Amino acid sequence: MKKFLKVMAVVLVIAMIGAFAACGNNGGENASKVKVGFIFLHDENSTYDLNFLNGAKAACEKLGVEYIIKTNIPESSECYEAAADLADQGCNIVFADSFGHEDFMIQAAKEYPEVQFCHATGTKAHTENLANYHNAFASIYEGRYLAGVAAGLKLNEMIENGTEINGKKVTADNAKIGYVGAFTYAEVISGYTSFFLGARSICPTVTMEVQFTGSWYDETAEKEAATLLINDGCNLISQHADSMGAPTACETAGVPDVSYNGSTAEQCPNTFIVSSRINWEPYFEYIIGCVNDGKAIDTDWTGTIATGSVVLTDINEKAAAAGTQAKIDEVKAAIEAGTVKVFDIKTFTVDGAELASYKADVDSDAEYTPDTEVIVDGAFSESNFRSAPYFDVRIDGITLLNEKF
């Protein structure tokens, strides 16, 4: 009898091991069923698209899922064709990274209801009411504010040291910075305003000029815009455009630079200070997990500093002011705790007055009709009513040198 019980115990252990192995195999099989297609506006030469590319590869390789990447897909019917092709190739998630891709992604989502279509920077998911179409973004305005803090510290250091830019000493009275923007979209306005407010929280006399290029990626135009700003007396440059044009112009002129979407320290060792970016890996892991587990993807997903979706590069100590990292850490902690709000209405004015009430165009339409009150608890509540930015307020202290819609 004892021998029989021992045999049965061994059989039971083997069966249990087999059961656990079967669960593991099924999990692997489920993961292998996820196939992701990525559509990028440009390729690795664009800092914007490279940021997405890196996040996509990292997430897919970490989770062991198959993926297909399509680069240099313009904001045209070619996006729809690329999305349809990816769906036909068996992708059950298709992702696109540029604002102008949205209508074509929606078209594909309607045609392929069994495929999940996800889109960064878009605005229409919450009004389209499609179960398989989703928007995503992150609170990058918080990262830009922190980068602005680094810029303000650099300005103060230059003022204190009597640093000369273009043969003229930087003083509190001429503490002007420049910003190279792509288009006059809410996303860009939100970005340059948060950067400016971060700088002004440290250097109260700072002013800013913005020059637009009318393109997300145009190295020549971005270099020309940065050069124009430098020649107009700007003592530090930042950007919301995707090439190395502005950073290289700064390195040539010896003007401090805060770049975007990644470090330019290798190419611009003497002028690069810091860069903010959205880390897309957490979002890609999230949507892959949802499809793998049969769960719904958020219609509007907003990543934050806390989720690891908003990050800053390492400080370039050669160019940054002393104590920059410590100050960034301090302000970051305050943002996470809610004691610092980037768009606190007490920190800026519009035509000399406090912005006590404001309706933003959250439910996007062709006429940009205001529809949602966004001043909440003493601050402009950005990226809460939808993931994509809708801050389009033109505040005092910032001058737009041109308009590019």
C-alpha cells in the first residue's frame, strides 16, 4: 500500500509540473499571438521618430512579440494604406506617431474592427466612439517645465558671471531666450509655455521669442530659425522641432541649448544642457498587455512622470549651471506631490490679467470651438480631459515672431 501511495504521489507531482508547464506554454502562445505594426512619420534621423522607434523596439523585444515598422509615412492616404497593409499582415495592434496620421488611422479602424488602432498626439478618440481606436500622450509639459528650470539656472549663472553672448553681456534686463517651434498647434504652445514658466520660476525677468518653421522636420529651417533668434539677442535656445538644426546652430554660436527628445551632448558638448522627452516604452507595454490579456485599451491614455513616461536626459555638467540636477530633483518632487502646478494661474497673465476662466477646444472641430472649462483648482488643467494637449493660451512675456499653422 505504501509503495502504491508513493507511486501515486510521484504521478501527482509529475501531473502538477505538467500543468504548470502548460500554463507557461499557453502564456507564451498568447504573447506570440500579439503582432504590432508601427507607422512613423520619419525615420531614425528625426529625433521625434527615433524616440518612438527606440521605445517600440524595447517594448516588443522585452515582451517577445513580433513587430513590423514602417518609416517615412506621410500624413496622407499613404498612412491609411500602411495601416491597412499592417492589418492584412496579421497585426492586431497598429500604432501611428504623428498628429496628421489621425484621420487615416480612424479610416482604417472602421474598416478593420478586429484590430486595435492606437495613435499618439491625436484628439478624436473620445468623440469617435470606436472601441478599437485610441489616443495616447504624456504630461510632457511637466518635463519641459523642468527643462525650463535648468534654463533659468543657466541664465542666472550667465547674469552673475557677466557672460557675453554675441558680444553683449547677459543681464537681468536682457535675459531673453528663444524657441524654435514647428507649428502653432496647442501641443507646441503648451510646450513652449511650460518651458518658459519653468525658466521664469528661476529667473523672474526672462522673456522669450518664438520662431516657427511650419514643419516638424526641416534641418535647414530649424537652423535658420535658431540663428535668427540668436542674432535677435536670445541668450539660450530650446525647440519643439525634430532635427539637429537648432542644436548645431547653438554649438556654432556658443549659445546654451535645451534640446528635445534626446541628448545632443555628443554632437554639441559645449552648449547642450538637458533634454526632456516622452518615454513611449510604458505605453507600448501597456497596449500589448491589454491585447494579450483581452482587456480594453484606454480611449485616452496619459503617461506621467510617475509612470516613467516623462523623462529627462542626464545633465551635461560642462554646460549646465552648478546645482542644476539638485534643483530639478527638488522641483520634480514638488510636481509629483502637487505642490507645484505647471500652469498655475498665479504664475502668468494674459493681456495683464489673471486667467480666472478658460474654455478650451477639447472636443476638436474644424473651427476650434471652445467647449470645456479647463481652469480647475487654480490651474489650467492640461491633458486631463483628453490625452493630447489643448493649452493654446498666449501669455504675457512670450513674443511670436511669425505664425505657422
